[in-house]
Amino acid sequence: MESTPRISAPASGASPPRERLRRWIEAARPRTLPLALSPVLAGLFLAVAQNGRLAFFTALATLLAAAGIQIGTNLHNDAADFERGTDTADRLGPPRAAAQGWFSAAQVKRAAHLVFLTSFLLGLLLVVRGGWPILVLGVAAIASGYAYTSGPKPIAYGPYGELFVLLFFGIAAVGGTYYLQTLTLSGQAIVLGLALGLPAAAVLLLNNYRDFDTDRIAGRRTLCHLLGRPNARLVYALLLLSPVPLLLVGGLPVRGWPLLLALPLALLLIRQLWRREGRALNRLLARTGQYQLVLTFLVGLGLLLRA
């Protein structure tokens, strides 16, 4: 197996400022942001389609808080996995800051705390509008970000990671955004959240599928390990294909034909999973996240055409 080269970087204080900034940006994993922003955008699309207006500053704060929770989770995951010995030279995914020696695990954790704190402060502004339900949701989201790779039973090390993603990157994100805009919660928002949470769960499933062997050595027992790789491929296909019929029959005020455009893309991604392995799955992982974003905008188009 080809190994990811380990970079023997100097102490972060000795690195040029531009290089340190580039490494911090890479550590934040901005490519994962669509997973956090797509369900927020979907909630906004639905709220505007039904109410005909947008609470702009509330929407902006919601997007920033969601992005912050995603980045904070990424950073904390980086440090925690390094400390547990999960990220090794045999890692198939993109390089991680602590494992590569760009920054110490303590530095990466401090950055995670700072980003989580920023999201919490933004969340307090949202609580002014949405009240205690938003406070509970925000605290739960940040706590889950920490618990994802921390504590005696980290979420990422067990078989419930996909369920966690479905709940927080689907139902909670769409429902919370919709509630902040309308101060109500509808069954349509829940259906939309479920539909967009499914491809988000597919991203995690694929990530664990790629890391199947190294995760097993590190003591992880994810859903992929319970299913086995052949069944995991079938579940991946189900997670990508199910949102379209769910959206079509879920009572949303949306034109159906734009949603059908997602099916050829889903089938292409499913076909690629059957043909790729190892580091070749990194590109498929990015495209699976993009699929969720494409689906979000197709929902937006369908809502606009129905208006």
C-alpha cells in the first residue's frame, strides 16, 4: 500500500505567515462546508417559497454559525484522531494538520475551541429571534461536534455516525433554519431535512468505506464494518437515490422534473464506487458532497417554478 508522505515541518512559529495561513485553511477542510451549508440553504429556499420574504441577517448568521460548527468539528477531529493514533502514515485521505506536524494537537484543539465559541456567540444572536428551541439545538450541535471524536465512546468510532449526520446535517439544520425564518416548524421542512440528510450520510459512509482497513486497525467499528463493503455499496446507492422519490411524494410545493435531473448524477457516482478503491475514492468523496449541493439547488429551482 502506498503511504502518504509525512511532512517534517518546522514549528509553526518558524513557518512563513502565508504558509501557516495555507495550512490552517487546509486544516479547516473548506471542501466539507457544502455539507453544512446545503441544508441551511434548503431551509431558506423553503421558507422564502412559502412566506415570500427572507430575514436576511438571520439567514447570514445561520450560515456562518453552521459553517463554524463544521470547521470546529473538523479541527477537533484532526487533533483527536491524531492523539488516538488513528491518523497514521497509511492514511488514505487528505493530510491532517496534527499528523503532518504542521501544528501541535494542542494548537489545533485551541483553534477548534475558538471556532466553536464564535459559533456559540452567533447562536446567541439567533436565540434572540428563535428562543429556547434554538439554544437547545445550537448547544446540542456543538456538543455533538466535540463528541464526534472525543469521550469514552466517540460517535465516529461506532456504527451510529451516519444517523448522527442524518439528524444534524439534515433534519436539524433544515428544520432549525426554517424555524428561524418562519417561527414555525412544518412537516415539509422535516421531509426536506430528511431528504438532504441522506446524501450527507452517504459522504460519511463513503469516508468510512475508504478507511475500512485503517479504521479497523485503529479500533473503529463503523457501520461499514457491520455491513461489510459489498452491503455498504448498496446502502450508499440507497442513500443517493432515495431523496428524489422522498421529495416527490413528501408534499413539498415543488416542481418534480428538476429533481429528476439528480438521478443520472447519482447513478454515475454509484457506478464509480463499484470501480474505485483506495485514494481514488477521495475524488468520489468530494463529488458526493457536491451531489448534496446540486440536489439543494434543484429543490430551490423546483420551488421557484412552483411559486
